[in-house]
Amino acid sequence: MFLHARKLVPYVIKARVKSFERLLVPQAVKASIKSLLKKPETVFTESLIVNDEVVLDRHLRICRTLQKAIDGGGIPKTGIACEIGNGDCLSSTDLLLSAGFSKVYLVEFAFPKVDCHQMRILQAAAGAPDLENSLAIFKNIASQEVDAGRVVHIPGIMETARLPEPVDFLFSFDVLEHVGNLDLFFERCAESLRPGGYMVHKFDLSGHGILEDPIPPLDFQTYPDWIYDILFPNPGRAARNPFPEFLRMFAKHGFDIVSSETLRAAPRDYVRTIRPRLRADLQGISDEMLTILDVIVVARKR
Ligand SMILES: C[S@@+](CC[C@H](N)C(=O)[O-])C[C@H]1O[C@@H](n2cnc3c(N)ncnc32)[C@H](O)[C@@H]1O
């Protein structure tokens, strides 16, 4: 009997170590460490790479979201516009120019490449019956020459950008959640926008990269800062600001909220179960605010 039990000892120890490991190292952290050991992902690329269809879907979704926000909010389609962090997308710029804006500033690290993939997407947007896109972005469509007088690239980030003139409309899509210094970002928005001008920001407050689906959407808010810093040392990471912090910034920098629409929400039960594990900064935030994952805010400068 004793001999028989001794044979089991290594298995018992192994099982104990496994359950201890599981207790200490959550799945997401393990996945993150594994992926950190792999080749790092490109944060930004000028080229439209990998999967054309996915990129096409994303660019069309950006255009539809922008057009709905402009039309739904009765925002005038005149004057000068600016898109902050357009990434590899030029279709939103084309929409703004086609709809009536005279010029678009693009605040982004690099200007997107106009290659055959970009052309196909721009043409698809121009062919979509529900979008105002009409390839107005080009000075010469045949030579694929972008109209440099109407599309002006401002290299860098908004916090350090200086637009050459005030604008009437500001737009960003999936950018605000990456902004580390919200105060400076909103200060620049307020400086850049004319009084009475509108801005539309669509942003995504759920986990990004290795901390998104199938990892539940707010689990990334449970890690203490030091673990998050190890997992995502890059400055372009999701900055983990909660929704009330954005509302505070709009008000502080002189913007009235015209509308705020939640496009995707976390289940309440999930928010309730995760609450005890949330990092300390989020403990005072209501369940309702925490459920907001994808949101579009239209604001107007006083
Ligand atoms: C998730 S990508 C979104 C790109 C594009 N709007 C889209 O939805 O496909 C975020 C982009 O915002 C840019 N970005 C991040 N922080 C920024 C800032 N503070 N000012 C301007 N651009 C920023 C990044 O360079 C990146 O291209």
C-alpha cells in the first residue's frame, strides 16, 4: 500500500505545481509572455498588407461610421477638416473631400502608400451607393496623384502637432484609446478647432492585441501597472483610460457633448464578476460606465 502511494508522489507534485502556476500566471499573461518572445508586431505600416478583404471592410466601416456621424449630427460639410491617426486609410479623407470639405489635414506618422490595394479600396468606397466617396482625393486619377493642395500630411502625433490654420472639423477612429497624455491631446484639439466646430471620435476601450478576443474585453484592466508595463512597453499601447476620464477631458477643454453612442457593450454580469479584480483606479467607476467598450462621441467647441 505504502509503495503504491509513493509511486503517485511525482504526479501529485506535478499537479500541485500546475495549479500553483495557474493561480499565479493567468492565461493572458502566459500568452503575452509567449508573444513577447516572438517577432514584435508592426504598430504602423505605410502599406496595406496581409489581407485585402479585412482592410477593405475596415476602411468601409470607417467611412460609414464617419458619414453617419456627420449626417446624423447635422455637421456642416464645409471648411477644413483634420483626421487624427488615419493609419493606412485614405478613404475617410476621400469621403470628407467628396462630401464638401475643401482640405483635409492628416496627423499621422507616415502618409499611406497609394498602391493597387489602396486604389481598389478607394474605388470600392466610391462605388458604394451609401457613401459619398467620389475619388475627390486625386488631382489625377489616371496617374494616381493625390491632390497635395487638398490633402496635407502633418507628420507625428496630435500632442505635438501644429496645424497651419484652424479647422472646422476633427475626426479620429480607434485612436483616442492609444493616447497617453489625454490632457495635451485635447488641448491641441481645442487649439486647432474653430469655436462652434465639431469633432467626432470613435474609440475602443476593450483589450487590444493579445488581450482581445478570446480574452474577455476588460481583463486587461485587471493587471497592475507594473505587469501591464512589462506586457506592453510600447508607447502606442492601449492607455487604459476609462470612459469618465474622456468625458472629463471634453468638458475641461471646452467641448460640449452633442451625442455619445455606445456601439459595443460588455455584459453587465461580466462587469460585476470582474469588479473585485479591477485595478484600484477603476474601482469608483459605475458598472454602466464600465460596460462601454466601443463608443462614438460627437462634441462641439464652445
Ligand atoms: C489602431 S490605429 C487606427 C488607424 C485608423 N484610424 C484605422 O482605424 O484603421 C491607431 C493609429 O493612431 C495613430 N496614433 C496613435 N496615437 C496618436 C496620436 N496621439 N496622434 C495621432 N495619431 C496617433 C497611430 O499611429 C495609428 O496609426
